[in-house]
Amino acid sequence: MVIRMSDEKSPDRPLRQREQGLALEERTRTKKPPLYKVLLHNDDYTTKEFVVFVLQSVFHRGETDAVTIMEHVHTHGVGVAGVYTFEVAETKVTKTVQLARAHEYPLQLSIEPTD
């Protein structure tokens, strides 16, 4: 003969039978990573065509958008190529600088946090 005690915290009883109230699952919210601007800097040697090419191939900008950004860099000295997480921004800068050096251009880029 087995005698069972009526304990509400008995491990072999289902949760909904042990709890009187509503069982809520606690959710944790993932914090979004900070974003960084990739900045293109104007120089006297890198061609406009090359800057448009980089904006299209590395930063995946359409032709119109790439030309607009290139013109902004040309007239203001600096412009935003894109906004990314730090790792993506760093990768795009490295890829662009390698591409520029392979074509013998001194194109400079920098990364800064967004506001």
C-alpha cells in the first residue's frame, strides 16, 4: 500500500495543478547593438568614378544614391557611406581600403558612433 501526501509542491504533479495563479514566462529583451557611421573623406586623387564604384559594390548603394553621396563628399569633405554595427563597419572599411590601395588610390575612411 502506498500513501501519498497531498503536497502542492510535489514534483510529480503538473505545474498547472500545483500553481493557483497564472504561470507567466519571463522574457529577456536583447539590447540592440550600437551603430556606427562609416565616413568617406575627400582627397585630391581618388576619382569620383572610383568612389561611386565603391559605394555600389561595397556599400550596396544604388547608382543615384552613390552619386549623391560622392557629390556630398566632394563638396563637404566628408560623407556617410552607411550606418552599421561596429564589426560590419570595420569590415567594410577594411575591404574599401584594400580595394583603394589595389587601385593605387589614397581613399580614407573612418568610423564614428551615431548620436
